[in-house]
Amino acid sequence: MRSQLSSNTFTRSPLVISVSFSNLEYSVTEKNGNTKRILHGVAGSIPACQLCAIMGPSGAGKTSLLNILGARVTDGVSGEVLFNDQPPTKASRRLMGFVMQRDIFLETLTVQDTLRTTALLRMPASHTSSEKIKRAETVIDEMGLRKCAHTRIAPQGLRGGGISGGELKRLNVANELLADPALLFLDEPTTGLDSTSALALTASLKTLSQESGRTIVASIHQPSGKVVSLFDFLIVLCDGRIVFQGEPERICPYLAAIGFPCPPGWSASDHMMELVNSADEERKSLLVREYEKRLEWDSESDRFTMRTCSSDRPEALQQQQLQQEGTHPLSASAQTAATSSNNLRLLPIRSGAFPAVPEGEEEGEEGLVGGELVCRKEKARVRTSGSSSLAATAATPAASVSMSQVSPAATAVPSSVYSSPTPLVEAGLQGGSLVGLSRPFSSPSPTGGPAEPPERGGIKGRGDSPPRVLSRELTIEQFVAKFEKRPSWFYLTGVLMQRECKNLEGKILDPPQLLQHVAMCIALGVLFFQTLTERELQENPGAMKTMEGFLFFITIYFCFTPMFNALFVFPAEKRVVAKERSSKAYPFSAYFVSKTVAEIPSQFLIPVLCVSIAYFMSGLYLEPGAFFSTLLIVYVTEMAASAWGLVFSAAIKDFTAMFTSAVVVSQVLFLSSGFLVAAENIPVWIRWVRAISFMRYAYEGAMVVHLEGQQIGETAGDVILRDRLGISISFGGAVAAQMVAAVGLRLLTYLILRFSKSAKQVQ
């Protein structure tokens, strides 16, 4: 993957969004009924237009916090989350992207099909279909996916191969970037990648955040010092509580001030992770207490900040470093007293508040590089006045920099991103800087004063789209209503129908599946070869029982196969739909209608193929009416069976429970079909099951086709149906019963998926 994303890919700057949260608590109920608390009243803020990392060991609550901020989890959550000081709404979710740690896609589609569909679904209605497809092709190139664009996503090892793990991770990111989210969440995006790929991906996210004005939040596990140096803001969790939030360069002085100086040769991030991973509960409690002691709401910047103290400053850190080397004039007891948390004088922190290092004085192993405090192995990021470039200097010692050579503005983080009390909605790109904000967001002037505000400009559109001028007073809802209009319901349904047809094509035309059906029908035809001809039925008394067994098997085959195929296939598709629904990509009714309509013709192929092979090999009546009637009853049976499978898949979350329930119910329906047990022999109190047994209607409908109006030896077919088999239903009644089951069960599936909370959550 390329190390940087081209800014040309993202010319439209979305609404600038900052995030704040307070008193967030999250609990889950375990299988044994006990309640487990994941988050314990955490509070914090994420500045707009910055790349933020949520760090912590396994089980610290990183993914839980990310899911809550991204509106992916609502059950068991209490507290407040605000976007631009507004509570989350459906409109705000339209402006979010969420890259999950698990890569959830329809595996039968290619990379190109997946990204094109996402572009058609999620890009605003103001863009034409050709513009959306062009955008998808551009992202394919930028994310390094061109060589696998026509490869199925299916995991490697299956037929047709599949894309690699790294390609799958890049596809996951590209799929969300297509929607141009103003706020992008990523759940451990570097997991599974080597160090080089992880650094390249993080650098790409950094570029995306800087050049397009997006707020990007990523949970990350055990990052390297180089990766951490690319983040603008860190939130560190320990056992469901926050122990640090702020710029990465503040980790070393903060830890030193509370009595945990960074050892020589350690990066700040490694030292922090070592502390929060410790088995010493008292140490963890101290980290939590010291953080909570410094947490305050800054009304000027309108966000949570950490206050600092004199011991957090670089010169205090330098003194502690010198003491470790045995050169500090203070005694150990004096040093301990100086750094004791009980003797700290709390002062409000602001960017650039650290005192200047006297000219000529060199920094130690932890020092200032380009205006930022770093540790020995964390000198990968260098910022200078008027520049946001990244310098890969981790491999070589950084030169000593005196604060007198650095402009005060060089060390100041622009507060214009988050300090405005009104939503920042005017954001355009001119010359790589965000323009049109209520306060300037460009680099400071060389003199150290505030930058001159650029001329008012509109948001540029993609391609030949006209620029759009925004009002500064627009809320998130107004912005979405005006500029993020979703395509019409019919347009979305058409796009989803095309995707579903491609998905079904990959399943139905899959050679192993076709081979299974063809082989089964050939075997059936061979066993019953020419045993059901009209002559055999007239002369052979046992031919009647043979025909009954043949028709029962072929109808029951199309009862079990579609039903259990839905059990195995639909759960994966359900997870994809849940992920897309959480992003408000389309209404659920559009998906369900498209799936139902697409399956009507696609499910006709296998019955035609199988019935044709077995029917003519067995020698059944060579009449068009009998053949097409048999084909019709098999087809509607397949539709009803598939609908039964969808109900089980939608209603039951656990796969084992779902499969067990489907097996029990299908066997009961099978036994009540009338082939093994006569209807009059079934107990009265359970005989009602026959009314809902789609297997009964399949079997009886097929028997009516081949016996009604026929003469079997010396006995009329109608007599056999009525007296021997106890079948009183007509062929039309059997078909109607199957159609009612297919439509009714699909409607039930829709209601379950539409209103069930568990069905809406991505598993």
C-alpha cells in the first residue's frame, strides 16, 4: 500500500466534527447472569481534524469505548456522547465511518464490485452514477488494490483463491473512505499487519486527517514508538478507566511528575503500556487517581483537558533524568518530595506553555525536538513552524534544539479546530489547508502571531461538481439535509438488487454446488431409470409405490437443501447488512425487497436442471402439463423452504441453537407430511402440525399431478388419492399454501430483522 493517500482523492471537506463524552459507563450481562462492568464513568474529548488513538492492553475497554462513540453499541450504556456539542442522531451517523477489526464482506463478490456498490449506495445523490464509479476506481488505485480488483474476497484456500490478509485490511479501510466520513472510527486497524505496513497505514490516516479535515479515531494495541509519534492525540485506558489523554509528547513529563519517569532507552508509549499492563493494582490505582485529579472541563476550548503542574515541564523531566545518571545536586529524599503528588501545584495546561530551555543547554535522552518533547526512541516526528511534514528520524539521534530557536507558535496546537462554540461547518481545501472555518486552520505566520484568515471559499465537489457554499450556522442535521441527501429508495433498491444478483450468481453457479445437485439427480435417475413409464404403471402393481417414493424424495430434497443453505449462508450476509445499516447506508426495506425479488428468478435454475434430469430418466408422463406442474410445485417448495431457513437465521443469534432448532422443527414437519405416518394415525392433539408442514404440501401436490385423472392398473388415480393416501387437497391449493408460507415467513423475517435490537448489532 502506498505510504500516503493523495489529497486529490478527497477534495470535498466534510463537516468538521469534534467529540466529547462524559460519565460513560458500560456493562454487559454474562452467560451466568452476572453483570460485568467494562467502562467506569470515563470522560474525555477528541479534538476535530486530528488523528486520535485509544490505547490500552487487552480487556481495557478500547473497542467498547470506540463502539459507543461510533453509535454501534447502545444497550447497557449510560452517560453522554456529544458531536459538536449535539447528541448523536441519525443524521450524525450518516457522517461517520467505522472500520471494524473483523473484515465483513460478501465473499462471493470481487473487490471492484464491493467498492463500486459502496460508492453507489453511500455517496450523496448529488453525484451521478458514473462519478461514483470513477471515485471507486480512484480509491482502488490509491489503496493499492488494483492487482486484486477482479479477485473474489473469499478467503484463500477456497475455489478461485481470494485476497490476502493485507489486501482485506486495505479493502476494509477503502470501503469506509468511499463515503467521505467527517468522523472515521477504526478498530485496531494495524492488527495483523507487519511493522512496515502498520506504519504506512498510520501515515496514510495522518495524511487523510491533515489534508481533508477529518477527525479519525483508532483503537490500537501495543503500537511501536514510530506509530505513536504519528498520532496527534492519545487516550490511554486501564481496566475500563482513562489514565491519560493528551498529545503524545506529554506522556514523558506527565509520568515523570507522578513518580514514573521514563527509563533510558524506552519510548514513552512503551513505558506507558508497561505501567498499565502491570499486575500491581496499587500502581494502576495511582495512575487513575492522578489522572482524575487533573481532569477538568475547559470552557474556552469547550472540551475536557488535563491540567499540568510544574513537575510536568521539560526542565523538571531533565532534572529527574540527571538524577538517574547520578549528576543531580538534589538528594533522593528531596527529589521524592519534589515529585510527590501531594506537593504538586496544579496549573491549567495550554499548548506551548512549557518554559523555554536556555539557549545552548542540550536536552538529555528525553528532550525537545522541533518543539515537541520526545524520548530516546521516539524522535520520529518533527514539527516546525509552518510545516506539517513527517521526518523519519527514529533511526538517528535528534539534534539538540533550543527553545529560543523555535517560534512559540511552532509548539502551539491550533485551538481553532475546537475552540469555536458553534459548529464548524465551513471547510474547504485550498493549497492543502482547511479554509472557510470560523477561525483559521492554516499554519501560523512566521512571526509567531495568528495566521491571516484566508478568503471565504466554498467546499469543492468531486470531479466537475460545482463548489458548494455553506453557512456557518448549519447544524449537523441541516448539513446532512442540504448536502448529504441519500439517493431515492428505488435507486438504492436497484443497486442492492444488482449486488444480490451477483452474490447469488456466485453461490448458484459455484461448481461444487452445481456438481452436488447434478450428481444427486443423476443418481436418482439411475436408480429409477424407466421404472415409472406409463406401461410400467399399468402392468406392474409395485410401480405405484415406486412413483410415490420417487416424487417424495425429489420434493423433500428441495425442502431440506434450501432450508439449510439459508442457515449456513444468511448469517454472514446478515452481518454485512447490520454493518451497513449502522452507517445508515440504506433503509432495511430496500435491502429486503431487493433480496426477495432477486431470489425469484435465481432460485428457478436449480429446480429446472434437477427436475429435468431425474424426470425424463425415470420415464414419468411425457406430457408438458405434468412436467411443468411438477417443476412448479418443486419451485414453490424451494421458496417456502428457504423462507423457513431465513426465519431461523434471523430469530436465533447463536448458530448452534439455530441449527438444532431447525433440525428438530424440520423433522417434525417431515414426519407429519403423510408419507411415513398416515394422517389418521397422527394423534389429534398434534395433528395441527400438518397445517403448517410445507413438506406435506410438496408431497401431496406432486402426487395430485401424477394421479388425478389417471388410471393406475384397474384403479382410478382419484380413488388412490382419496382412499389410500388420504389426500384431499387440489394442486392449486398445494401451490397456494406454499406461496402463502413463502410470503408470510419472509414477512416475519423482515419484522424480526427490522425491529430486533440484536439483529441490528454487528456480530
